[in-house]
Amino acid sequence: MLIRIPAPSAVRSSEITPESTYRNRRRFLADMGLGAVGLLAAGCSEAKDAPAPAIAGAAITVGKRSERAGGETVTPIETVSTYNNYYEFGTGKDDPARNAGTLKTRPWTVAISGECEAPGTIDLDALLKPHAIEERIYRHRCVEAWSIVVPWDGVPLADVLKRFKPTSKAKFVAFETLYDKAQMPEARWAGIELPYVEGLRIDEAMHPLAFLSVGMYGKTLPNQNGAPLRLTIPWKYGYKSIKSIVRIRFVEQMPPTTWNKLQPSEYGFYSNVNPDVQHPRWSQRSERRLGELFKRPTLMFNGYPEVAPLYAGMDLRQFS
């Protein structure tokens, strides 16, 4: 288990490498498909007094469903909702499920600004109202070499962004997550600069695969999975799929992103899943699907080759 120190500091390499997973029994069991839920049932002394994590919320009316993971087996919701990266609620994989209950997801507003003709601040329900909710089953690949398959419920990102009429100066889209110390008391130990920020090039954001998720498995998102609104960018490493979004900006210059600011030699702006570009401290050629024993080869763009034209002519090693 990660040791917390008295004051925030930059995340150490030992805290984010996959090897730490195997030094931690809880994380190892999660990789083997046994997860935090099983440990709670077994009466693990560390978590026995903690409230049970929220697995899912209210049912969502889904208008259309599509299979976009090649027919792969969907990862159980019990695993997806109890094995998370959300540093504002703790740096351990099972911390967010225990701690994110303090997050208040209603009312929720999103501010849209920058290089657009119709900026404004809009309530989340009004933001989504013109769009029918659809469900897409996507692969999701974490930079730490684990992966999941999830039915995400939401709307295409492009459908939302177009409503605010980005101008020709809008070359990138910047996103910002909620940062509230009262709701996120664990954030003081995060070791990263907050609020969490991310960004996409405008053509990436407008790609049909880019998705704004408000639910998963036909129900509203659990807090630990990014409620009430998160990005889902299936061809990029998981940290690009920013959670609990409160601000979107259309900008002319490439925006800063959290992990790139912290360790630019390890985390590029694009962060496309690419087995040929190794993390400086581990290989990205294989991954372990949570719930499976053996590793499988990592697919270029996480198995979504339709995004390749976005990067035509680019050196994908240099622009990683």
C-alpha cells in the first residue's frame, strides 16, 4: 500500500509503475479478477469499517447501443467501479471507491469559453438534453498496462462542442476537472498539481469515437468513475479521459495537461496507445485485462485504426 507523507509532493516513480501493483496484495488480487469487492466480503480489516462503495446509480434511458470492442467480454462492473485512478480521492486503486462518496454531483454546471461564438455556463442536464443517450462498448487501456472493456453511456463529444460554435482559431480543446478541497479531502496527498487538466486537438475532439460519458452499464456513473461527466477517448491511455468535468475551453495553443506537466519525458500530449513507444520504465507491448490471468498484446490505437488518419504524416514516436 502507498505510504502517505505529511505534505504533498511530486508522485514518485515507485508509486506509478506497474511493479507496485504486484507488491500490493490488494492490487494483485484485482488484476486476477478478485477485486476489492471480494476482499470486503472476506472482512479485510483495512476496509471493514469503511462504507460500501457505490457500484452504480439510477438507470439511464439508452436510445442506441453499439459494440465497439470487437465482441470482447465486458469487464464486470464490480471490478470497474472498485479499481480506479482518481487521485483527488486517493492514490491507491481502491481508495476512490471508498472516498468519493463526498462528491456532490448535483447541481452541476459546465463553463464553456474561449475561441467560440456562443460561450456560457450551462447546467449539465441542459447540456445533454438535446442529445439522445447512447451506449458504446469500448476498450479502455491504462498506461500502467492494465485494461478493461466497458459499456459507456453518453453522447458524442462533437455533438456537444458544435453547439458552442468554435471559431477557426479553436485548434485545441482544454478540459478541467472539479477541484474542491471540502469534497476532496484526500487531494492534499495527490502529489500532482490540481485541478486536473487535459486537452485534445480539435480534430481529435470532433472524431466520432470521442465520447462524453454520463453513465456506464446503463446506469449513472459512480463518483469514483468520474461522475457526473467524463471524457472517454478509447484510442488514448486512460489518463486522457478526464473525470468530473466543470470547464471546457476552445484555445489556439496546445493546452497544458497534468501528467505532461509533471513528467514530460514520460507522458506526451497525444498519449495514443502505441505498443512501439515504450514508457521509459516499462514496456507497453502487452497488457492485462482485469479479470484475466495472462497478458495479451497491446493493439495500436487500442484497436481503433479508424483514428489513424488524424496522425497522417506525424512521427508517432516523437509526438507520443
